[in-house]
Amino acid sequence: MAEAPNLHFNVNNECNNESKIHLQLISSFIVSLASFSAGISVGWPIISVPKLENETSSNFRISENDGILIINAIPVGAIVGAILSGSLLNVVGRKWFLYATSVPFIVCWLLNYFANSWIEILVARLVSGISVGALYSMAPLYIGELVEPRIRGASYTILSFMFNLGIMFEFGLEPILSRQNLSIINLISIAVFLLTMPWLPESPYYYYAKNNSNAAELTLVWLRRKKENHKELNEINELIKIERGQNGFKKLFTKYSPYGKALTLLLLLMAAQQLSGFAAILFNCGDLIRKFNVQFEQDYLLLVISAMFLVASLLSAVTVDKLGRKSVLLISTYGTVLCLLVIGGYFFAEHIGIKISSYSTIPLVALAIYFIIFSYGLTSIPYIVSSEIFLTNMKNWATMISNIFGFILFIIVYNVYRFLSEKYGYVIFLVFGVVDFIIGIILNIALPETSSKSFNDIQEILKGHKKK
């Protein structure tokens, strides 16, 4: 039986018959502190790898090929993390699995601090990728099981906001701090997560799955600050009963099953995210800005762009439950398509000999809008939807499969971009734009709206028994 929650509060004095959301939002924020650590881990090589390639005073200098390997190590490690999440999440529980993701981050920054060769930097990125992959797979699921449907979307976007804040944090500090000093500061951010995470409860879904209904009830009372939660407890109990005796992994591949359709939609969402070229463009952002021939300091521009990530995340948090997941996704998808076509068109005009140097701010503005509009929806919607359309015993497997698929696409897109952008820069942007436009059309037709809907309603829509 799962361990009972260590939650100290007076039910009569602190709870009533109306649900309150403040502890749910605080819980989401604490979970998202791990997402902040993922953001700093992903943001570090964007500035540091080019810096090390041009380093003259360091103990070591890396080649361009070394830099490519270092960046590719992150999604390779993330694939391992996604597999660990799918395999262990229902064994050790959401809370302590999330807590354990701090270990690879700590190892990463210790390696980063003591590194004397590019191999140690490579291993550090690989290890940090394990935590990044695990977090992408399980953090949305954990938050989805802690909060009410009415704030689910806003709670998920806190994850995206903190991830983007982590990137901005690195962009702001990397140009002015040494590798060693920055590694220490990054370790401090993980310490904050380690100190606050034990305060959180385990998921009530996990307690029910482990036959501990009393712990599940106490967790909901604590989170909702509401004495009576029988309706929600009964819904959780019914879902767990349906799942018992079923193989969640096999059910995903059952013919004509709504879960198979749900998995296909999730893979399409991941394809829309990765085939927009975001990872490749972000990790090559400095080189891309230089090609625009604009008279701005590169480090300053990257910091401004990362600040735009935050604005987009906040806007998403405000609108994702009001407009709905599908509307936010389509705005983000078609917006990124338009920006990609503008950037591709600029490079195409340059390629055929049109003098466009005086219009170099146009692709720069398009790039800034691209990052804003991508962060508005494509960053978070796939993870929001993944936590809403599967049974509890399928979520870990579904998110594992979709994240492995996404990280493989990351590797392919990044390396194809590196290969094509040097000689045919315009081609890759136009390809990203056209492919994402096609995926957007498919999702517009096939994706149901999941905002504020119960799991049973979503399943009925996937079966075709209800309108989308």
C-alpha cells in the first residue's frame, strides 16, 4: 500500500464546502521549479557552445563537430529519461519520481564545473537530458492529477513559463559569468526545488491505484480545501476500476480503439511542435541573427527574445482555458507557419540576387514573432492534451512514446537544419512552414476540444458519439 500523506492541517478550521485553488496553483508552481531547471539546462549550450568554439583563454576549446555532438546529447539523454518515466512512474509514484529527476541535474552541473575537456561537457549534457526527458513525460501528468479541470490549462502553462524563464536566466547570466560560477548558481536553483518538493502530496490517482482511498481523500481535502469531494473521488475510483486488469500499453495499439486514435493525435501534436523547426532555430539562433546583418548585439537580442517567451507563456496561461486548447494551438501553428515563410522568403530573395540588405529587420521581426507565437501554444498544448485524453494507466506509456518520437524528430530536424541551412537556407524554412501548415489542417479536422471536459466526455468524442 502506498504511504499515507504527511499533511498537517485542521479540516474544520481550514476547509469548507467550496473548492479553493490557491494550493493547487502553488503545487503547480513547485512542480514547475523542476521545469526551470530543465530550461537552464537546455538554455546553457545555446550561448556556451559557440563561446567554447571561439574560446582562447579556456583550458580547452571545442570544434564545431564537438559542439554538434554536445547539443545532440540532450535529446539522446531525453529519450532515456522518457523511457525511465514510462517504466517507473506507476511503480515509485509521481512525487518521488519527480524528486529523483533532480539527481541528473546535480550531476550535470558538477561535471560542468569540473570539466577539463569537451567529453565531460558532452556527458554533462547527456545526463541533464535524462532529467529533461523524464520531466517532459511526467510533470504534466502529475499536475493534471493534482488540479481541478477549471484551472488545468493555466496550471500546465506554468510549466512552460518556468521553462522559458530558465532559458532567459541562462541568456542573462552566461555572457557575464564564468562556466564555474554559472554552474554553482544553477545548482542553487535545484536546491530550492529539493527544499520545496517534499511539501507536495502524492497524486490521489496513484493512491487509489495502490488501494489507499483514505490517503487519496485526505490529499483532495488538502488540495481543494474542501470537506466533501465525493463526486471527484468516485470519478477517480471508477477510472481506476476500469483500468484494473488492463494492460495500458497494449490498449494504446488496440484496433479501432479511441486510445489508438488519441495516441495518433498526440504524435501529430508532437510533429507539429518539432517540425516547426523550433529546436533547430533556437540552438542556431546566434548564427541566424548574424545572417540577417542587423546592427544589434547578439547577446542582447537573445535576452530580449527569451523575454518574449515569457510574455507568450503568460498570455497562454490567461487564454488557454477561455479560448480552448484547439484554438490556441491553431493560432500558434498558423502563426509560426507565416513567420517561417517570411524568413524563408527573405533568404530566397537573397539567394536569387535581389538586394534586400536594407530590409534585414523584417526577418528579425519575423523571428521574434515566431518565438512568441510558438511559445504561446505549440510549447505547451501537446503536453496539456496528453494528460487529458488517456486513462491513468496509459498516460505514462503514451507520453513516453510521444516524447521519444518528439526527441527523435528533434535530432533529425536539428541535423537536417545544420546540413541545409549553410547552402540552401531558404529551403529549410519553407519546408518547415509547408509541413507545419499541412499538420495544422489535419489537427483542425481531427483534434477534439478538451478544455473543461471530463475524461468520459473526451472519450465519447474520440469514439464519435459526441460532437467535437
